[in-house]
Amino acid sequence: MDRIIGIKADKFIAAVAKVIRAYEDVSMSEIKRRIADGDYIYSGDLYRAAEIKKVLKINDELTKAGINCVMYERGNETDAEYLNNRLASYKQTEEWTEYVMDMEAQAEENS
């Protein structure tokens, strides 16, 4: 559970199915079951930036449709600010890693 990011909704309406089915090939009955059981209506790997972006986008779309939803990170409620900060951190790490690799490649060329 410690790598999971997800989102839950408090009720099922057609708009929930429409949004979720845009991101995952899942039946309406499965989405209804997830909501009824208190499961995530969508979940992904917390350490994948693309999954964080999907959860944020789903949250935005559901909220605009008037649906109460809550995002979770490692089983705890979270918010968009925290997830956006995590994305910024991933971006900085990616840029730093690329910089270090470029420096190592340059050092090899010069030796």
C-alpha cells in the first residue's frame, strides 16, 4: 500500500463513470462496486509522475462535475498542493540526474 496514490468518490453518478472510463477501461458496475466498498475509483503508482497527474486531473474533472472526492497518498488523505510539490520534486530530480549524466559523459570525452 505504500506506493499507492488514489482517489475516492462519495457516490455514483454517470459523470463519475464518464471521467473514470476516460482513464481506465472499466465497467460501470465495477466503478459502482468500488464506490460502494469505499475503494479507490482510480489508483496508480505514487512514484510515477504520470499517475499523479492523472489523479490530479480526475480530481479536477470530478470536482467540476460537482462530485465530492478525496485524493489519497499511501492511504492518507492528501491535497493538490502536496501532489504538485511531489511532481516538482520529481522534475528537479530528473533535471539533476540528467545534468550529472551529461557531466560524466563530458568527463569521459575529455579523458
